[in-house]
Amino acid sequence: MTADFSSIIERFGVGKRGSLAVVHQGTGYFACTPQAPYDGSIGVAEQTRQLLAKAEGRLAEIGSAKQGLIFCAIMLADMDDYAAMNEVWDEWVSGMAPPARACFEARLASPDLKVEMIMVAAAATA
């Protein structure tokens, strides 16, 4: 017998391997990458801008906004990109109480992918 969690878990963009976002008890969870293709022509600053714009759309989809962000885990392919990523991040969080955050180096899915983020936010979906 399989339990039915559909009354307490809302899933967005359900795919074969996962959902684009999941909301449970007013908290939303999702991961975000920059826009593809990752062909090496776009540096970490632009990839971070693209990712954060995409994240704002995902936040809106779950009934939240960047001010509702609770936690963000940032994965960089190379910690040498930390300052460039932070410059874009700092602009994005300017004027708001920033979320708790962690940043670490990781081998990402594509060699040209420079940044990925996992976000947790307060959500108010219907």
C-alpha cells in the first residue's frame, strides 16, 4: 500500500527524475541552474544573474518572493569564482534581510556550468 501525500505536498513541474519545486506545510524547496546551453561562453557572474532571475520566477510560482528566502546553498564549480558570484548575489539581496547561506565547491553536471543553488523559502501556494 502506497501512502497518498497529495493533500499535504504540492509539486510543481513534475518530471521523470524530480519536480522543479515542492511545497510542504508552507515551505518551498527547489534547485536552480542558469539558462542552458552551458557552452563556456558565459562566466560565473552572468550565470549567477540568469540563475537568480530564474529563481525569482520559481519563487513566484510557489507563492513566494526573494524576501521569503530562508536558506540558500550555493555550489560553485571553482571557488576562485566566489568573489564574482558574490558581487551579483550582493546586488540581488540588497535592501532585504538575506537568508542563511552556505557556499562550497562541487563538480557540477556540465563542465561549463559554474554555479547552482538550492533554495528553501516560505511559500503561500493555493
